Amino acid sequence: MATEFQVVWRFRPAPGREAEFRAAYGSTGDWARLFARGAGYHGTLLLEPADGHADCLVIDRWRSEADYDACRAALAADYAVLDRACEPLCAEETLVGRFTVDSPER
């Protein structure tokens, strides 16, 4: 097993903006494309509720916490621009936490 670093967010998409939210926060969305510019990025998972509940989880997966922090620092200006552009897509946004997890060898 290898260790992987993950950042987990909880979102409630803004009513009527769900498709735009998916386009921005999904595995091939705007955030994934931004993070792909950083070393050690392993992908993004968008978890949508099967029970009709409004909240979604987004998990950004990284080789290490240092890779994530380096990407955030290097792309800080682009991150801020995208964050502002995505604000109208989210009725609520909460950082659940930063986690180190065991993952299969890559």
C-alpha cells in the first residue's frame, strides 16, 4: 500500500445550476484541469447522493500533502480566479478536511 493525500469538500449546488456545478467540479471539470497542472495530482472524484439529498462531496487526490500545497502556491492567482467564477454555482461550500489515506500502489 502507498499513502495518498486527499482534500475533501462538501458542496450544495445552487438550485438550477447543477449541470454547471458538475462541469466545474467533476473529474474532468475546471478544477481538475487546473490541478492537473500540478505535480502529484491523482484526480478528482465528484460524489453525488443517490438518495436525492442535495449535498455532494468532492475529493481531490494527491500523491502527497506537499504536492497539493506546492500546486496551491504555484497556481494561487489562477485558483483565486476560478474560485470566484465558481461561487455562483454553490449554495454552500465546506472544507471537510485534509486526509492521508492508504491507497493501492500506482
